[in-house]
Amino acid sequence: MALARFLAALLLSALLAGCADTRYYYQSVSGHLQLMQAARPVSDWLADPQAPDGLKTRLAMAQQIRAFAVSELKLPDNASYQRYADLQRRAVVWNVVAAPEFSLTLKTWCFPVAGCVGYRGYFNEAEARSEAAALQQTGLEVSVYGVPAYSTLGWLNWAGGDPLLNTFVGLPDAELARLIFHELAHQVLYVPDDTRFNESFATAVERLGVQRWLAQPGTAGTQREAAELTKRRQQFRALTLATRSRLAEIYQSNKPLALDGKGLFAMKTEAMKDFRAAYAELRRGWGGYAGYDAWVAGANNAAFGAQAAYDELVPAFEALFEREGQDWPRFYSAVQRLAALPAPERAQALHQLTLGKPRHD
């Protein structure tokens, strides 16, 4: 089939570019091919008498959200999210991230076309954990986390686009909207070698988009649910940001102590202890909500470093949205102009936008 030939060509291009890890590229190509083959048009699922009613309800909601994304947020209108696949697993891929013992700077991997990113994705969890174990043997701190969705950046819309998946279609309405808005935002633009820019932009679109989506008439029940989830997210992100800043200061300000490692290790241990104690207090205030328990249990430099990519520049993009009069096409054009700048100039422009802009979810 045409898609198989395209993905085979992608694998070949990786090999010609000198990428030695053929096994990794093979699992990436074959994993995505299996996902695409499993997807069927949403209309088929809705017409299937054997499909559960609950699934049909979620698919119908996803179509409403996608239509809103196109009409109101001016996100791309293409083949994406018009098909559905049940992968029979809890995540579509598992990402591996790694960082040194006394740094929040993520290890990067470089790929043809996509450039360099601070994670490595696997369609098989066991393979992801095997990679993590190998990285740990080199002295790095490693985090492995399941991902409910990923974007092909619009490159495969001719072959059916990114499908809806069982890994996320059952999310609460506002969370499903967040995810679809986020992934479609990646199709607006993608900057190779700048994960922080790409993910922060998509996160800003998701937050601003959900605010507008929840302002529609008839969403009162969803608003209440979303408000509670947003409150928890804000509190948790405030806590992780404070901890991330504390760790960064420890690593930056106390480098001489790294000669024996004992001083840095003691301060880092204390910071992590305080983080987990503060989280336990938050959790009690949430009535026992356990949504972040797994993340907190495995939190380390790699986990904190990965999180930074998704929210560090969000205030800058929110400020840019306001500057452009909350006009989506103007906002996207302004972001594309930023993306075209050399990396140092782009970083400086984002810093100027952030000045005086408070953080919020």
C-alpha cells in the first residue's frame, strides 16, 4: 500500500542519513503502520450495530470538538481525527527521557526530518524500559511514561491522518478537547530541534482553546468538572515549577560541591523530600484524587526536565495571543514569524513576551 511504501522510504532515508539504530527505526515504522491499519472511519463505527453505545457517544463528542477546533480555533481541517482505532493497550507509545544526576537538561536524540528532541518513543513498553535500563547503566536518571497520542505533524494526512484512539477517547470532555487542540496545533507549525517551543505553543493553544470551548452555551456540567481538574492542575504545576526552580538553583549555584557529589546529593534529596511532602498535602485537599501519584512516585531530573518542555514558554504564547487581539489566524502568523527566527533571537523574543505575564493554566 502507499502508506507502507512511504514509511519504508522514511526508514531508508534514516539509514542513508547514517542512523545506525535500524532496530529502533523499524519498530517506529512498523508500529505506526499497524496503528494506521487498525483505524476505521468514525462513520463506520457509528453505523456499526456491534459497537458499544458508550464508544459511539465518545466518538460523536470527538467529532464535535474537532469541528469546533476548525471553525473557532482555525486549526487545520484535514483527515486527522476522522478515524478511530482500538489498540487494545493503555498508551499508544512510551517515551523515554533521561537527564544527568545533577542537571535538568535532557539527553537528546536526533532523527531525520524531525530533528533533535528530548525523548525517544517506543510502541512497545518492554522495549522502552529496556532502553531506560541501558541509560541508567550510564549514570543517567531516566523516566518512562505512556503517551495517549502523538502527532504526525500533518505529514500523513494524505494517508488518513492521525486517528482517534482508545487511549484517549474516553477522557472527560474538556480533557479530550485539550488533547485534540494540542495535537492539531502541532500541524500548524513544527520547529526542528526546539521541543520546548513546539510543546509550549501546543499547550498554549490547548489552554486557550479549552477556555473558549467551555464558554459555549450548554456546557455548565462540563465547566464544573473542568474547573476542578484545572484547579488541581494549576496547583500541581505550581508545585512542580517551584521544585524545578529549586533543583535548578541547587545544581547551578553549588557546582563546586560536585567534586565529591555529597553536598549536591544531600540538597537534592531534601528538595525531593519536600516536594513529595507538599504533594501529599495537596492530595489530601483534593479528597484523595490520585491522578498524579505515579508521576510523583517516579519524579526525578528527567521527569522534571520533560515537564518543562510543555509549560515553560506558555506565558509567552498567551501574551502573544493577547497582543494579536485574540485573533487565531493572526496569532498563528505571529508564531510562524517567531519560528523563522534564528534560535537565539527566537528565545529573546519569547523572553520579552514573558516579562510581566503571570503564569496560569
